[in-house]
Amino acid sequence: MKRLFLLGAFALLSVVGAQAQTSFGLKVGLNVANIGGDARNTDPRTGVHAGFFATAPISERFAIQPELLYSQQGFKNDDFTYTYHYLNIPLIFKGTISGGFHLQVGPQFGILLDAKRKRGNITEDLSDNLNKYDGALALGLGYDVSRLQISARYNLGLSDVNDGNEKGATYPNNVFQVSVGVKL
């Protein structure tokens, strides 16, 4: 499945890159992440995200924007801080509302790079206990002006972070992001 996904992502980026009006850029921003579903007594964890995007117009009012982002996610619970590092690949469909304002919606696929739990000075690696893949639905609002992109997006987790340890319980990632991007 991993190879099939990577092949599909490469094919999509190739098609997007072949479009004459495709623009490429860099983006960076702030994450406010938490765990949802059956989780209780959790607090959000702030982190960052950064990466690349390509925007290809489909029509005058619609565009597709695949992205490749490093993302710090996680949450806090009692005395523990959980830090998850993902490589996220959102496929955003942008619909212009008016002027530079647009709505954003699309799927996001994530690959877990690293996961740690910290309490005081003690850090524990959780990477082997968590699901290696993550799925989410991205919903947002953005504004494009000249070479600048500003957006606010909520990534609603659709998959369980845990690797099947608790039967019937789910713990999806939920992340609010504020980003600034620059078209190159």
C-alpha cells in the first residue's frame, strides 16, 4: 500500500508540475494539536509545520494544491507531553469565494516519523506502539494575495493513532493550523 500511495503521489505531482500555470512555494506555520475520540483529560500541544506546496488551477474559481509538510503534533495528559512527528501529504481542493478568499477541503495522509512521551527529564520512544499511517480530512479558509498565501485549517483525524492496543477505543489526531506560504 505504501508503494502504491507513493506512486500515486508522484504521478499527481508530475501532472501538477506539467501544468503551465502551476506555482510552487514554501509554507510554514503553527499547529495546535490534540487527540480526540475516546481521549479524556487532554490538553493541546503547540508545534510547527513546514514544507512545500504546488498550486495548479483547474478552472477560474478552482485549484488543486498538493502539499508535503513536516508536522509536529501530539497532546498533553497529566504530567506527560506526547510529541508526534509526521510527514503529512494533504491534497487540498481550493474554491474561490471572492477576490483572494478561498475555501479548502481535501484528504490528508500522514506517515509517522517519530513519537515520544516525556515526563520531567525522562523521555520514552513510542514509535513502535503507534499506527505508522494517519488519515485526516482537512477543512480551511485561506487568502491569496500576490505571492503570499495565508490560511487557517483544521485537520479532523479519521484514523486511530494507537496501533490497536485498546479494542473499541479510538484516538485520532486533531490539528488546527495557521500558515503563511510564499510562491516561488
